[in-house]
Amino acid sequence: SSGINAEYGYINNDQVYGFMPKRENYESMEEELKGFYEYIVDFLMYQIDEPLPRSKFVTRSPPTKFGFDEIYLINLTRRTERRKRMLMLLELLGIQVKIFDAVDGKELTQEMLDSMEVKQLTGYEDPYHKRALKFGE
């Protein structure tokens, strides 16, 4: 655990104890609501695992695809906590998605790739990690 003793308490960077919303001078209630949603999204991303209760005072627009045919949430089925959190965030933001189960590289074998005639490009390497791709990438 990383932390330091301070004169008035103990500071621990391993735990999240809450968030302080930024004070902004909003021009309209719509801008203030957008700022509130940004605060909630930050909170959901790092802290909470359960949906927040809906307020009877805040209305939401119906979910949208922003003019796209589909918006996909690609997620590993074994990562249920990530899927749950993303669905909460997307619902809060009013984004309609279709879930697509990702290919799990931990379950792939060379025989499976060979049977589907999947071949890696000769000499290709991941430009960020400077290595050959792993199964599932």
C-alpha cells in the first residue's frame, strides 16, 4: 500500500474516497446538466459497480445511435464487470449499442486459426509494442 502519514490524517493513493465536482459558471441549465453527467461518468468509471438510482427530477432523451447503422460494444464475455460498467455509462450517455462478444485470445489455439485459414502477415509487428500480434489481437 502506498501512502504517507500527514499531520492531519493518512493519505492513501490506492483508494478512491470520492470526487469533488468542478465549480463552473454555466451559461444554461443544459450546460450544467452536461457537466453533471461528465462528473457522474468519471465517478462510474472509477468507483461504483451498481447502477445509480434514477432521479425523478432529471429526464433523459431516448437512446440514440447518432445516425450510425449500429454502435457496437465489443467486450470479452469473461470481463462481466467491464461490460456492466460500460453498459451503465452508455445508458447514462444515451448511446444505444449492440453487444458483440470479443474473440478471447486466451481460448484460441494455433489449430483453431489454421482450421479457419487465418494467417498473420509475414513480418508484421504491432507498431506500439514492436512485437508480433498475440492471439486475439
